[in-house]
Amino acid sequence: MDKTKDILSEQAILSRIRDGDEAAIRDIYKQYRSSFMNWAMNNSNIDEATASDIYQEVIIAFYKNVVSLKLQI
């Protein structure tokens, strides 16, 4: 996929989240969780529960920034 299509896709996801589409945030949560968990546990001295807690906080912050329009593409 080229960068233009990536940006359009990302904008569509952000729009869905702003419109209250809960499936959009769930999709993001599921799509990136495994990668984040592996990265966090391999690059930090943390266990799975701590990595999971951090990931949940990141998703909450991401959601709040999208809804408040602080995050735009």
C-alpha cells in the first residue's frame, strides 16, 4: 500500500472512532497488541501483566486524543 492510501485509511479509522464506532478502537487494540507486548517485554524488564496495563493506558490515551481532535492526520 502506498503512503496516500495509508493516510486515507488512517483518516477513516480516526473518523470512525470520532463517530463513536467502538469496533474501530477494538480493531486497533487487537491489531497492535501482540506487537506492543512483544516489544515491551523484550525491551524492558517488565512482565506480561505490566505490559498489558501499559498497553491499555496507551489505547485510552490514544482514544482520548482522537476524540478531542488532538490527534489528526
